[in-house]
Amino acid sequence: MPTLTKVYSFIEAVFEKKMDFSADSFKLMLSNTAPSLSNTQKSDITEISAGNGYSAGGISLTITSSSQSNGLWTWIVADASLTASGGSIGPWRYAVLYNDTSTNDLLVGWLDYGYSVTIASTQTVDFNFDGTSGLLYAS
């Protein structure tokens, strides 16, 4: 699983209480255009076309826990998957994490898969997140 690259504005949004990682809704939006560290909201990202199993706005994530132990906070989300049907999905290279609850859909960051991916019809791509270290952590 690629490492999450956080956008510059993420920490500011957290400290200004614009994101609640225990209650807000978060999504992964697919793009084949490289995000920038200076991007701040969903509208800054070029999303792939919806269709064939991919919905505009991306894949909803399910938060399984957020906790702190000995000064290390972890945010655990359930694995997610995407299945193409009726045609292919993509190509895409970046899975962009954003807060779907916040005003302007504020960005958290992105995962870079290193190459463009196309999901052929009937194929599934799994997004496997670390159930121990979490998708996001801070100390």
C-alpha cells in the first residue's frame, strides 16, 4: 500500500477544527493527474470519469477506530474495493483522500500507486489499509 502524502493545508484544517476524524465522512477519489501539495479542496483535483462501477466523488470509507496510545494517535479505516462492470474504470494513478463532510470537501492527501491503473470489466481492485498502524497517524 502506498504511503499517504498529506497536503500542506491539512494540519491547519485539523487545528482549526474543520475536520472530525471520529465523525465526518471521508472518501477516496481517483485521479490520473498528479495532485499538488498546495491543493486544498476536492475541486482542485481532476477526477476520473464516473461510470462502470465508479461513482463521481469516489469510494466512501468506513472508519473502524481512532485512538491514542502513549502519544501516538491512529486512524483506522476498513479495507475498500472497487469492481468494474460494463466496461473499464480508469486509468488512474492517485487515490485522493478528502473530507466529504467539511465545507469545500477539504483534502487530507493522496496515495500514489506509481503507475496508471485501469480496472478491466469484472475485475476488482482492493484498497487494503493497515489495520494496526492506520491510514493516518500522528504523534
